[in-house]
Amino acid sequence: MRISRAWTGAGQLRRAATAGALVVVLFGVAACTGTAPGGPAAAGSAPAATGAPPTTATGEPLAAPAQVPAVLRFTGTTLGGAAFDAAQLAGKPVVLWFWAPWCATCASQAWTVAEIEPRYRDTVPIVGVAGLGERKAMKEFVTEFDLGATPQIEDTKGALWKRFKVTEQSIFVIIDRNGTVVHQGFLDGEALTAKVAALAEA
């Protein structure tokens, strides 16, 4: 009876030692893989959402992209042959200038446009829309009045003139930063300068 009890006790000790060794091995494996119950997520998994807005590399909040209003959803080609997408102007006040190369009134306004456009280029872009003439004459007009730095869309077929219901030249279409047309019609140099300056400060 004593021998039987001794063997029984020894067996229980061996089983307990084996179970303890298995627990140690399991925890060791968990430590090697970098995961454990309730521990941090494995590398490559999505980080927990913090609710913070996206930022730039310097930690500044990213500006939300401006919504493109319907009035600026058009494209074209400049007299220089470059693609033009009006969507890039979204969020800013914009001046569209509809002119023809043979128009004397347009010629008088060209001096004002050439003067103020560089000053307000980043705040109130001015974009010419050339129509009712030949491409060669349009390019000569741009050169003569030093308008090369101002975007000039070639509209010989009148697509944009029709879109904005322009039936004569010289016409300015002024669009505020929300995409609302706030002026459409003739402006002399002084009035144009005043309106552009007001938009830049708004």
C-alpha cells in the first residue's frame, strides 16, 4: 500500500511538472512572436483610429479640397497649346474675359488686364477667352499687349461663349469663390481694377 501511494504521488508530481513546462514553452513562443493575449497588434495591421484630422509632414492640418462648382466644370486649350482645366480655379474668385482680336474696345482693356493680372494672379485669377477670330490674329493680339503670362483659352468655335451666353465683346464674367456669377458685362479699366481688388480682399 505504501509503494502504491508513493508511485501515485510520484506520477502526480511528474504530470504537474510536465504541465508547468508546457505553460513556460507556450509563453516563450508568444514572447518570440511579439503577440500575447491583450497585447499590441501585430506589425502591418491598421492602427487604431484616433479621430484626429489628417496632417502634413510638418504636422499642419491638411486643407480640404475645394468643391468644383458647375460654372467651373469646363476644359479647353490655351493659345500656347496647353491643356486648361477650370477646376483648378475652384475656391477662388475668377475673372473670365471674353475678347476678339479685332475688337478696339478689347484692345483698350488689354492694357488694364496686363497691368493687374500679375498682381492678383494668386488671389483672383484672370483668364482670357479668345473668340470670333483666327488663331494667328489671337496670338498676335496677345503678343502686342504683353498678355503672354495670362492664360488665354482658344475658343474659335465659340463653345465657351455659348456656355456663358456671351453674345458680344468685350465682356467680363466674374465668379466669386462660391461659384456664383456676380457680374457679367462690360467694365472699363477703372471698374475692372476696383472689382478685382475688392474680390481679393473678400
